[in-house]
Amino acid sequence: MPRFTVTRDSLGAQELVVLTDTVAHREVRIARHGATVLSIKLDGHDIADGFRDEAELVPHKGSRFAIMTPFANRVEDSRYTFEGQAYDLQPGVVGKDRASRHGFLRGERFDVRDETGGDDAAKVTFATQAIRPEARPGYPFALDFAVTFTLDGKGLTVDARTRNVGDRDAPTFFGWHPYFRLSDTPIEGWVLQIPADEIIVADEGFIPVPGPTAWQPIGEADASLDFRQARAIGHTELNNTYAKLARDADGRARTYLSDPATGRRIAVWQEKGVMLAFTSDTAERDARKSVALEPMECIPNAFNREDCRDAITLSPGAERRFVCGVEFGG
């Protein structure tokens, strides 16, 4: 029997794919609904604060482990301008219901492709063609999207690929929204380290302020937001985007989260982009019981920023790739 296996399971009516490391006793459960990770078990302990049942998964409230594309986080007032044309993602909607967050794919049922196990890794690819002009008000672009989850001896890798299958440039970027619950001890005692030289200045709605002043040197920010050196989270409330991430010799920028009480430690890594850290203070369920560490290709509201235009523009026929993941043990 190979060390790494791929099997199927279910959660109510929802189909799941299960990646297992039979030697290290690790298991990752992923739903076809939204290509959503539900659990990451290490020796029986689940470090993922994912959706617990079908009733939570289907509406996807809280966006736990959401695949975020064609945009991550927020689009201000659900409106944006691209190549001189104004678009509205929520036509006819007024008030607080105008919020557009975390892309379009949380409610989509992905196709499952390329399931493979073996001695080195278990992997599965989820794919969708759901992003089409006729499907999304205010987004007249055509994208094919696929994400591959790979479980190996080091951890879990998330490899996202977006292809523009339309005949015009499209605005698009990717992000992943995992929540980690290392234990039931208070997060105030957990230790966080983010290798960022800059922090994104945002308004009360978490929309980055206009222009270059959005990128603030971390040394000029509130000291409570500086996690360049590993330290306890304490009573700091985070919903902040960190930029200019320092990368290690292998080209990966690593954000570390650990619980000294249990010795559990993970590293969330990415090859580029920004890191959004959220201490779950406004979570609808189990507020401030987990920490979201969100690798993103670009900053929130990038659709409305000229300084992000090159980073989000994908030409017809072109493909963009974003790779991130979680190392177990850090």
C-alpha cells in the first residue's frame, strides 16, 4: 500500500476528497463545494477551523478556507473600473447588501480531476468553468480556473491556475482564506511572526487608502501591528494586510503561527503577493478562537487601483499561477 492515498467521503450530500499520509497520520478533507478544505488532521488533531457540517458549508458564511477568485477580499461598493469601463457587481442592490467579497467560486461545485496517490504525495485537482460573462453581473470575462492540493511529507500545497479563455483582457487575482485553530488555548498566547516590511493602510471598511500612502513602512505603523519578530498575539485585533514579504533562500515567504502550550507550529508560505492576517474577532461562530492567514496575489480592492493594474490584468489565452501552502511543524 502506498504511503499517500486519495479516497472519497461525504458530508451530508456533499462529496469530499480525502488526502491521507498513512505513515505520519495526517489527513486533509476537501469538499467539491467551493474546493473547500474542511479539516487538516495531524495525529488526530484538526488544526483547521473549517466548516463543521453541510449546513455551514453550503452558505459558506465566514468564507472558511475559501478559494478567492477572480478577486480576493473586497471590491469597494461592488463597483470598479477596468480599461475605462465602469462595472457594477451588484446592480440594483443598495445598502449593506452591496458588499462583494472573496470572488465568485465559494458556492460552485468543482469538477474533480487527476487524483493520484503514491509513495511521495497525494494530490487532487479541482477545476471549474463557472466564470463566464453570462454568469456574473458586472464581470463580462471568461476564465477557466483549477486548483491542485498536494499533501506530502512537509505539508499541504495549494497550486492555483487561472486561464483567460475570452477575447479580451480580464482583471483577476487569487487568494486563499484558511483559518487555523492550533488548540483550544486562547489565541492571546499564540505566537505570530510575519516577515513584512510594509503594512497596507486601510479605512474603517478595510479598503486601502488611495495612492502610494497605502504602503506604509512597518516601522512607522502602530507597534502592535509589527510582527517581524515572533511574539504573542496578545489582545491585538488583526484584520490587516502585510506587504513586501521577506523571502527565504528557497524563494518562499513564511508566516509562522505557534502555540507554546502544545508545541504545535505551522508556517504558511507563498512565493509572492501579500499576507492578510485576521484574528477572527468578527467571526459569526467561535470569534477569536482561530487565526486566518490569507496568502493573496494582490491587496484588497485591487480592481480599483491603477497601481495594481499590471498585477491583475490577464491577457487572452494567458495563464497565471499562484502557489502557497502550509508546512506542518514550521
